[in-house]
Amino acid sequence: MKKRSIIIVMLTIAILIALAVSAAASTGVVTASWINFREAPSLNATVINVYKRGTQVEVLSEQADGWYQVKVGDKVGYMFAKYIDLPAALNFKPGKANITGDGVRLRSGASLSSGVITYLYKTDSVQALALEGEWYKVDYNGRVGYVFGKYVKLLPQEAQPAPSTEPAPSTTPEPEPSTTPEPEPSTTPEPSTTPEPEPGATPEPEPSATPEPDPSTTPEPGEAETGMTVGEKIVEDALTYLGYPYKYAGSDENGFDCSGFTYFMFYKKYGFENFNRTASSQWKNGTQVAKSDLKLGDLVFFSSNYSSSIEHVGIYVGNDQFIHSSSAKGSVIISNMNDWYYSTYYYGAIRVPGTELPYAPTPAAEQTQP
């Protein structure tokens, strides 16, 4: 009888603890470009998955040494707390906001493939109505649409005027979409049929692989374009294409083959002139570097027959990892260079001239919506 009472007490305590954790759970949003989801609150713990900026996670508890215990889907693990923003998504309140870029698109939906209603500028303000993932639903002088979150700055609630039933007249003439050129360079196509990967849709890493460097080395939002080399910037940008489909002979956002992905990043997005299209010819686009001297943004090559051809290429992202478009996995993924296949058939690496220089975005790049 005594033993039964003890079991009942223990079950009651366990239920109360579970209820307390559930009650304390809140929604957080990943603010780093990408973040590791680990089995334990340690940089040495196994990585379960990798998630991009804007992914929503359920924060269960705060751990020691700057970690959160979080739940993504049906899996519980740990993320670096510094890169999880709780109040922005959890406590969002409709209110006035400013636009932080020029030529920012007001779209008909929360997607890069949605139609453009009009263009917004730094002189414009909007009424933020809702937060949907990485997008804000806003009202711009009676036109309701969506703006990418990076270009919306919410004003403090105390600084906002009382809501008005009549939209304030705009003092800045609104350019018509038909007469306003696209902010981005014409060589960089905007995604048309392939949307951005949904949060959590990043392919599971191979069990033996440890994904890209920990968030402790990832620049925080707002710092990404400060103190970076061109190679580091290319890596940061390339990581946003995780999950995009593999497509034979593809070199745009509808799909890439391996050299099509590197060609897209270096030539189409970052303007490296005379950058070759095939893997074997891209080997001639730079200076060879030792495996021990690899830097972010270097190109790594693989060949199973060494003497006659190069068969595969990717971009080095640090910690013996590289990002590439994999025909075997059917998408852009991150792989470990120490895995048997890649260590066995490693051909070499090159550094493209200019990737080691400091990154200095042009005004057009700063104004371009992703």
C-alpha cells in the first residue's frame, strides 16, 4: 500500500512538472542566418538539424551557459539563446512602422513569387497588421500587402499616434510599377516557381555529418555586412538556398546542378566576370589552396578518376563542411568533407581572386529585397 502511494505521488509530481513546462513554453524566432539544433546544450553535442532565419520554435526552458531547450515539430533539442528572438514574434502588436530600404516591394502575398503591388521607400511609413513568418502584412495608404521583414522597422508603441480611420495622405509620389525598374541587377532572376524553403524544410544532415559552424560564429542580423570578406558574404547568401531543388544543367533559382549553383552564386549574384560554367573549367577560375588553408567561399572539387575529369564542385562553409547541389539528395545540401566519399575523391580547392577582399555592398544591393 505504501509503495502504491509513493508511485501515485511521483506520477502527480511528473504531471505537474510537464504542465509547468507546457505553460511556460513560448514561441521564438531564429534570428541568425542559420542555427544548429542540437541534442544537448553543448557545442560538442550532436546536431539534429539546421534551421534558417525566421523559423519558429517552441522555447521550453532556459538552460545554463546561454542555451534554450526548444521543440521543433515533434523533436526536442537545444539552440543557442542569443539567436532566438522571443518578444518580436510572441508579443507582436499591430502598429506604425517605417520602411528601411528604397525600392522595397509591397507584394500581394507573403512570397517572393507573389505579384508586386507597388514599391516603397525610406520616406514611407506603413501600418503593420500582422507578422506571418518572415513577412509583415501591412497597410500602405489603403493598399494591403506584404513586405519582407528585413525592411520593416516597428515603432515603439508609445511613439505611435492614436489609430485613425482615415489613411494619411502620402507626401511622396508613389512610382507606378510599370515605370519603376526592378532594384536588383537584371542578371539575378527572382524566384518564379520555386519559393523559399519553408522553415524546417532543410534536409536532415547525414548522421556522420556535423553541419556548418555554430551560431556563436554567425554574425547577428545587422552585422552581416560589416567586417566580412566577399567569400564570407557568398557563404552567408548561399546558405539561404538550402533545400532548393537539383536540376540537371540548371543555374537559376528554379534548380541547380553542382556547377550551376557555384556559377549562379559567383557570376550571376556577385558579378565575378569570366567565371566558367562547368566544374572542370571552374577549376581554372582561381588559385589552388591547400586543404588545411581553406577559407569560407573557396571552391572545393571532387573526382573519382583524378586523371581525366572533375565531377563535382561546392562552396566551403567552414568546419570541414561545404554546400553544394547534390544529384543524389535532389537538392542543395551541406556535406562533411571528412565523409568517406568526399575524403576519398577530394580533388583540390581554389580561391577565386577577390573573395578575400572586404565585402562592400553597392547601394543597389542594399536596396534589393531578397
